[in-house]
Amino acid sequence: MALKLILSSSAAMSKIGQPPVEKPYQRLAANIHELVKQGEFLVGQRLPSERALAERFDVSRTSVREAIIALELQGVVEVRGGSGIYICQPQDAPTRLPMAQETGAGPFELLRARCLIESEIASLAATTRKDADLDKMFAALATMREQMHDKQANEAADRMYHLHIAESTGNSVLLQTVTNLWDQAKGPIWTQIEQHFHSPALRLQSQDDHQRIFAAIVSGDAEAARLAMRAHLERVIGEFAQSWR
């Protein structure tokens, strides 16, 4: 059942030529920007809390987080860590994000998809992996550890680690699915949210998570591998969902 869900998700991602669907955070960003133009939110004023905005516009708090990032990129708001989000001087930017920024999923949508799909892949990998696969995973782990203070190099090794896990299932569709998910984790929205919340401390915690996933796969414990991968990605979601104040 889980694999059917994974394959269905992969098929959905492979649709080409479809017009981009506006995401909740994009609509919310446009709505807040319009209220700024109308003078409901004044320059220098602090925006209401994430919870208040979520309740007012009937969206999730993660959609609020992504909308704030989109507005920050447009120069409509300024995020001040530990203080809140403040309105900047009026901008001539459009109320919608440029088309180049509309084509992908939001960071939280991607991370939740990864949590669902990669947890099942890790479980399968625990029963299908070969020694050569373990060697590749171990090499990626070692590179992550060596490059702990080089974000780009660490991230590249992180990606390879997850791809090696998918590869070890022997299923090319699962490997392509994980590759597609990682390829979507790019662009201005993702980059900006990482600037706020991705830190050396987060990389250290992820290294411990990766070690637990690897140990479960080495031991052939499918359930432990599933739970370890899920815990890892849920923790990353939790880190990215922290409040600014």
C-alpha cells in the first residue's frame, strides 16, 4: 500500500505542461501585500502574530511562514529575529510572485512529502541493501561529517546519502522520485527560509539522525529505519517551523 502511494506521487510529479497551481502561501502573500497597499498595515508596524494571521485567513501557520518569506523577498516586510515581522516602505513589486518562483512546491509541502516517501524507502532499503550500497552511504556520511562547516559541501553529501538509500532499493522509480523531491528544494523561497533557520547546529543534529538511519539499515531493521527517517525529517520540519518571536 505504501509503495502504491509512493508510485502515485511520482506519477503526479511527472506531469509536464500543466499550468502552475497557485499555492496557499502565494495567495496569502498577495492578500497581505494588498492590505499593505490599502494602508491597513503601516510602514514600521509589526504584523500580527503567525497564529493571528493563520486564523484570520484560515490557512496553516506554515503557509503564513512561507508567505512571509515571499513578502520578505519582495521587500514588503522585514523579518527581525526575536522581534517579529515589520512592514517596509511601499514597493512597486507585483502582488504575486514572479512566475519563476511559482512553479515549485513550498518548503513545508516538500518536506512533508519527503517524510512520507523517504520513510517507506528507508524501510525497504533495510531489506534490499547490499554491501556496496552500505559503502556508498557510509562514504556520504563521512563527507558530511568532514564538511560540517561548509554548508554547500555538506548539503551535497546529504543529498547523495538520501539518493544512495533510494538507490539501494533497486527501484529506479523510487530513486527518480527522491531525486525529483531534492531537485525541487531550490529557489528563492527555500533559500530564504534556510538562511533564517539552517545552522551548523542543525547539521550536527542531522548527522546524528543520519547515523541512526544508517545503523537501522545496516542491521536490516525495516521498522527502525522507517521511524529513524521519519523522526529526522519531522525534526527538520519542526526547526523550519519555529516562530520568529
